[in-house]
Amino acid sequence: MTRAVLQGWSAWATGREDEAAWRSWAEAPEALARDGRPEAGFLPPMLRRRCSALARIMLTVAFECAPPAIRDEVRTVFASRHGNINESIDLLMRLARHQPLSPTRFSHSVHNAQAGLYSIAAENRRPSSSISAQEDTFACGYLEALSHLAREPEQPVLLVVADVPLAETFAAMVEEPTASYGVALMLASRGPGPELDFACGSEDGDASPLAWPDAAEFLRWLLGDEPRLQLGAGRRRWSWTRAH
């Protein structure tokens, strides 16, 4: 079991763009909107135009969660199950049709594109990880953030989790809640905020399928008063418990 302090959070989905909206959602959760993207007006216009919907979502929640004083020095973990695969699909379709490729879209098709864009926008040169772990992406992103804390406990870590729906080419191959959403968590070893214990491998019964992503379910739990949250199943069972 590993403990961390949650110093802050932010989240975005269409129609749910501030804390009050998310607290209302947590009281009566429902499926999140499939489409949409934030304006991301804090980004320079040239950089903003180059951002995909996923990049705008991730940068929006990252900038909202990270206080300006540490934005350029916080370590980061960017977690996305599908990342920029929709951009890759478009590029491959263009190749098949012998159409010209966009250098910008090509440069943003890699999985760590959002980490790179954040480092540019925030002038941040600190270590960063980019995670994809199928249906366990949120939990593995959280675990990666804890590993950063273990290596350097004096500095907080910003975890950013987001996805957008898969393009039709692959959408039928994956069973998952489809949504355009982002959640950011600021984790630290100590300081103000709720203390959360994290563990894996519980043998308790399987959880019922959710109509929203795991990161949103974590946020729903965080804003409520239930003592424990469990996601996954069997060895891939992840749990969070309020320390006090």
C-alpha cells in the first residue's frame, strides 16, 4: 500500500467545465459527452491551432490544476489509453490514397505529443512520462506518478488523464465508455489535502461496468464520502482508501 496527498484536481468534459459542475455530476453521475473540446485560450494562438482535441483537453486540465508558481517545474505523467491514434489513422488513410501528409499532424501523432506540448507551453524541462495501459490506464498512470514521488518525494507530481472517442476504424474493437474528457491530479508526499492509500491485487468481487471513464469515477468517489474505491478485477484490481 502506498500513500499520497492529493493537493488539487481539475477536470473537463463538455458541459462540465468547473468545480461546481463536477460536484453536481458526482451527486448524480451520468455518461459524459462524446464530443467537444475546450477553447484553451491561455495557449498562444499558433500553438493552440496546432493542438488536437485531446491536446487541448490535457493542457486545459493541466494548467488549471498546476499553480502558476510550479507549472514550469512540476514533474508530469500524461496517461491516455488511445492517445493520438485518430491522427495516425488519418495519416495512414492519406498514405493509402497517395495524398500529401501534414507535417504538423505527423509530429502530433506520437503518444508523448501532449507531454511535449505541455513542456513548450509551460516552459517545463522536468521529467515526464507518457502512459498507455489499456483499460488500466488511469490506475497505471496513478502508479507511475507514485513512482515519481518515491524517487523525489520533496516535489509534487502532476497526473493528467484524458481520452477522446476512437475513430470508427477501431471503435468497434474496444468495449469502453466513450467520452471526450480530462482529469488532472496534483499528488505530493506531504502537505495540505486528503491522504489517499493506494493498493493493487485485491480479490474482492468484480465491479459493475461503468458508463464513464475510470478517472471520472475516481473523481466521483473523491467528491463523495465513501471510504473506499475499487476499479478493475483480480490481480488487476486497484483500490484507493481515505487515510483519515
